[in-house]
Amino acid sequence: MATTPAPAQDRSAVRTLLRLWPYVRPVRGRLFSAAFVAILASCVGLVIPLALKWMVDGPIAGRDPAGVWLGALFLLLLGFTEALLFGLRRWLVARPLSHVEASMRAALYGHLQRLPVAFHDRWASGQLLSRGTTDLMLLRMFLAFPLTFLLVNGVTILVGVIIMLLQDWTLGLVILGPAVPVLVTCVIFERRYAKLARRAQDQVGDLTTVVEESVLGIRIIKGFGRHRSQERAFRDLSKTLRGTELRKARLLATIWGVIVTLPEVAIGAALVVGVVQVADGVLSAGTLVAFLSTALALRWPVESIGFLLAMSQEAATATERYFEVMDAEVEEARERSDTTTATAPGSGPAPVTGSGPGSGPGSGSGSGPASVTGSHSGPVPATDTGSGSSSGSGTHSGPGTTSDPCTGTGTGTGTAPDRGLRFHDVRFRYPDAPPDTTPVLQHIDLHIRPGESMALVGATGSGKTTLTALIPRLYELTSGRITLDGVDITELSRQALRAKVAVAFEEPTLFSASVGDNVLMGAKDTAGHADLERALAVAQAGFVHSLPQGTDTPVGEQGLSLSGGQRQRLALARAVVAQPEFLVLDDPLSALDVHTEAAVEAALRQVLADTTALIVAHRPSTVLLADRVALLSGGRIAAVGTHQELLRTNAEYAHLMSGEEEGAR
């Protein structure tokens, strides 16, 4: 299971929550208005004890019924006003906070689309899902309630304490007695609760991952009768999460007990002292009633501190988890730095002179590799041995000449050495691999000429799929270059690069959409029904017309309503629908039966005639689609030639093909 980065230690909740400001800024007016209204409502509530003091010391002491009725009407008006203001606060925050949550979720989803494949290799999908659902819900709840009431309750407590001190400072000091132990308890609680909140939210992500994997792999679970083991795994994770939540509850109960008990004891002590003062004539009964009413009005603001701190810590943890994803470097950001390196002076290919029967001032003879001449200080690209002519003069100060292992002859003027798809001393190590490990691919020098199809053959684990993933920049090279028609792929934006290169992966992935939408995902926005039908014909996917709604038929999640061969043909159609300049096919026919494979190959030959293609192949029938074959062994290109040439000259290639060929015979 993929894991997430370890959380930062000793982080500041306030500093973390301040990162939400860019999302909150557009609705700050309504949020500030809501906070002001809530403060006003709380202050209205604090006027009620003062009204009680007036009633006790005035109309009640003077036995004035009219005054009592007037006071009761005033208290009713104050209560109605307080309720109305709190309702207005709720109305002010509901719509803007829904907008904040929606904008953050949209930003997260858009960011996930731009993150490199290496990021998604590391992260469990359930962890990402929980950040886009549970965590954002916690943030919306925090912005709607704790954020406002931490401010409101703070102001209410401050104003209430001032009122009590003005009424009688000795009773006020009695009430303030528990302030210090309450503050110490809050600090200790905040630190401990933050760790438990982070642990619980990570465990929710793990639980989400298990549920998602179980749903997507339900056929495997049922097919192997593993439902009980999956239930045990889910139950164990649920039990772990339950234990963490119970520890959170115990911690919250502890602080709540302290925060509730100490103020209650203080109010009881103030009541005793106040009664004695009233009996001695030092304090009026109305003042004591007003003081105690104010103290009781402050009970909720004080008691809610623990609850609000708990929600704030969970929101801080949710914010931290959200920005762990948002802080990850997207492909576009890396592209800008890559482009700076790629276009550095002296990094372009050196001019070459080639030999062969062609017209031009080129010099030399024979059919061997062209010699490199001309001034150049960067890496020298592999030379093309095809016939043609080019010229250059001067001296070369680079590391020397290299030769492309491909060979071939021709007539006429030939093609430029860097036309087509070319790998220049490519090395690749996965981003998370230790620096001292052997690269997956090393010293890859390969040239696929314009309009040529090359099959890539190798044993399982030799790096074939990894090599194909480098062309559309699903992964970044460790060193070396890949060029398309002489242009380094790092000099192209990813959008432009992927418009030139189409890919069909070995594991075909379909989305919960119609057949047509899945295929046209590989086309330009202007593609129409004719393009769809042409691609389906190439992939021999005519079965779609017998589906209930034809090409408008939904294929269901992961396309599991279709067979493996049908999914593979739709993936192939998606790759060819845009008629790309470069085509990368990762064993595209592995799930097809012999007859369907033959029909697809016949149609695919017409497509390959107009494109430059690299085809990962395991069977001779697929290899024969290509003009030449490259053997990948131990992360290196071991040999290049036609199928028949390699069968005669390379024992490893003959061994790889022998089992298939014997079965074919």
C-alpha cells in the first residue's frame, strides 16, 4: 500500500490555518460581517443581566407591577434580538463557505491531474480521496463555527469579565481564580489532541483505500473466496481507528471536565461571598443577581473552549494534509526548470557528415557510421547510418563519436540524422530509488526513423514499459535526451508533446463514460463521428455497434462490463483516433485471440505506414508488424535489426521468440 509523507512535528495550528486565507479572501466580507453579528448577539445577551439588576433593585424592590411588566417585555425583546442575530450569522456564512469548500475541492482535483505519475505511485488513492472529502468537510465546519466562535467567545468572555469587575471587583477576582489552570490545561490538551487528530485522519485514509480496493477488486475477492480475509483486514483497521477515536474522546472528556468543574466551583464560591456581602449590606441584591447572571451567561463561552480547540486542531490537521498534496511540485513547474537546462548553449546536436549515394557536398565513403565534425561542446548524438548527405567542418571538442546500433541502406537524398524518434544516452532511475542503485535503463541509444515502426522486445522486467513511459514524459529522465524530429521533448510543453505522441498501455483503463467518450479522449476537440468510426475500424472494435446504445453505451467503472480483449481494442482505438505523428504501443494485442489479432494487425499496418511507432511486443506476430526490432536486456539495448537477422545472430532474442514460434508451428 502506498504511504504518505510523515507529518511535520511541532507545527503551529495558527500558522497552518492561516494558509486557508487565499481561499477565504473572496468571501471575507460576509465572514467578517457574520463575526460582527455574532459578537453583537453575544453582547446583547450580556445586557440581560443588567436588565435583571434594574428590575430587582427597581420595580421588584419598589413593588411596581407596571415596571415589572415593562422589564419583562424588555427582556423578551432582548432574547428575540439575540436569536435573530444568531440566525442572521448562520445565513451569512452558509453560501460563502459552501463556495470555499467547492473551490478547494476543485483546486485539489485540478492539482492532482497536473502532478507527475511518480507522485501517484507513492500515494494510496484512499489517502487522496479522504483529503478531498472528509478533510474538506472538517475545514468547512471549522470556518462555519469554531473560527467565528473562538473570536466571539473570546470577546464575550472579555466583556463579561469587565462587566463583573465593574459590578464588584472582589467577586470578579473569585470568578477569575480558575483562569490559570484552565489555560494550562488547554495548552497541554492542544498538543496531545493534535497528534491524535492527525493519526485518526490518516487512518480514515487507510480505511478508504481498503474499501476502494475491495470494490474495484471484487471479482478477485469473490473468485478466490477471500471475502473473509478482506473483512478481517477491514475490521482490524476499523478497530484501530475506533481506538484512536476513543483516545480522542477521553482526552476531550478530560479537558471538558476541567473546564466545566473549575468555573462551576468559582461561581459557587462567588455565590457564597456575594450572599454574605448582601447580608452585611455591602452589596445590593440586584447587583448579586446581575453578577451571577453574567457569570452563568459566560458558562457556555468558557465550556466550549475545549470543543472549539478540538475542532480547530482537527481543522489544522486537515489543512496540513490538504497542503501536503497542494505543495507537491506539478509537471508544469518542473517543465520550466527542465526547459532552462534543455536550451542551454552548446547542448544541441552536432552537425554530421554522412556517406552514401546521395547528392550534396557530404564527404566520406562506405556504409559505416557517419563521422562527426564541426564545433560542438555538448553531448554528441548517435549517428545515423542511413544513406544521405549533410556537411559540416571544423573540429569537435565533445566526448567523441557514438554510433546507433541500427543499420540500413537506401538511395536518394536520405533523411536528417535527428528526424524521427531518438534516444540519446538515456538513463533512468525511479525518483524514489536510492541514488546508489543501478538505473532501470542506462545508455539507451536508439533511433526510430520517420515513418518506421520498431518493435521493442525483452524479458519480463527488462524495462520495456518504463522506456515507453519516458516518451510522453510520464517520468522524467535521469540523464540523456529524447528527441522528436530533432527537438528535445523537454523543450515542448506537455500539452504539445502529448498531442504529438499517443500511447496505448498494456493494461487498458476505461472510464465511467460512453464507448465514444472513452475513445475520443485521445482525439482533438474537433474530432467527430467519422474519426471515431475510423479508429474503431482500425482496432476491429465493431462489437460496440451491437451494444444496447451503440457508441453511446456506458462501459461502467473501469470498463469491467467488457472483456479484456474488448477493453484493449478500445484503448488501441483511443491511441490511433487522433492520427498522431508518434505512436507508442505497449503490447497492444496481448488479450486478443488469434483471428482478431490478425484482423487488427492488418488494419494497424495502414496506420503504421503514416506514423513513427515504438511497439512493445512479446509474440512474433506482433514483432512482424515492425520494420526493425530492438532487444532490451538488463536495461540496455543489446541488439537492433530485423526479426530474421536477430533470430540468426542473437541467442537471447531467439530464446525469447522460440516458445511462441514453436507454438505457432
